[in-house]
Amino acid sequence: MNGPEILVSFDPELGTFVPQERRGGPTRAATDGASTLGHVVESLGVPLTEVGALVVDGREVAAGHVPAQGETISVRAVSRPQPVPGAPLRFLLDVHLGTLARRLRLLGVDAAYESTDIGDPALAALSAAERRVLLSRDRGLLRRRELWAGAYVYSDRPEEQLRDVLGRFAPRLAPWTRCTACNGTLRTATKEEVADLLEGGTRGSYDVFAQCGECARVYWRGAHHDRLEAIVAGAVAEFGGPVGARV
């Protein structure tokens, strides 16, 4: 680029996206004189989904601002908890975040998940159509203009991913109210209502059941319940929400 030269600094929280030489203080960057500040920031590696504010010479500007020669720009990270205006807080997760999707559903968070790779354009369009925050570790996907809203998932470990999302968006927790398989709503079911869907050992050993209103999957306090209870208890203790299991 042969246009205006600017000074850019990034919040430390954005270090994941910024080359080592651009961390720790303002560094020079050349622009083409026509591109918006949002485009410049993304060209330097930071998806706009991770930017909370753009400050030019001490005043906050929109991503559409066109940088001028000599401007000093501070790129701030999103605030936490991050407000998501204009719609109920709902999520859409890409194909690589299945475990995170199931854990969010376990906590009663509305988390749609595509178990097959439907492609970046389709995911972005679905985010816009259903007004869902797209969660992904794909930086290119998060730069798509048709996204309604998005967020980068910083860790590749499900435990850390869950804490990251809960801490960033502070969704309302309602454990044991969603189907971990399809995201549908659970209802209390009697043994008689679900008897035909149970194995003989399950019918003889358990009396408390819930069933998904969408896919009809049946839930009970089986062998993995203690592990799931620990996930729920940890999230509720740290981020708040009702205590106690329905199934």
C-alpha cells in the first residue's frame, strides 16, 4: 500500500491475532487511502467480531472511518460481558464445536449446531436469518459480511471454550431444560409415556425421565449423570443460574 501511514495499537486481549512485532505498543501501518478502518484492522489479522471500539486520536469512530495520514488508532477488545442487542441471545456453532454445543445445551442455552460442514456462506446466512451469534475458531468465517454477529472461540479445549463463552456473553442458564442432541426443549415424562423407548434394564432401574419435544429422545439419571452434574455445578457456581437437576 502506498497511501497514508498510520500508527496502530491493539489491546493485549487481541494478541492472539496480532503478529509479535505489533504487540506492546503503536506500530506503523500503511493504508491505500480508500479502505475503511474496519478493512485495515481485518487486514492486520483481527476479525471485527473481536473489536469493541476503534479510537482515532482519542475519539471513537465507526468501522467505516477512512484513516488519514498520521492518525493514531487504538483497537480495543470487546467488553465482557458483551451485550448483544436486538434479539434473544442465541448461538450457532460450526462443525468443529460439537462438544461445546452439547455443553451449552446442557446448561439450557439455545445453541444450534451444524454436525456437517455446510460451508461458510451457508453458516453466515443462517446466522443472519435466525439472528444467532456464530461461534467459530475460523477467522475467515468470522470476517464474512453477511454475519449477524459472531465471536471467536479462543481455546481448543471444551472446558475453556465453555468458560470463555459464558464469561463473554453471560447467557441465562437453565440447566437440564434442553436436549443435548437437537437443542429442543425437554419436558417431564412418566415412565409409562416413554416405556416403549427404554431398554429393559433402564425401565427397571429408573423412575424419573424427561423427553425432548422435538426429537423424542428420552433422558434419565444414568451412568454419566455425575460427570454432567459436575459441569452444571461448576458453571452455575461461576456464572449463576438455578441449581438442581430436572432429570
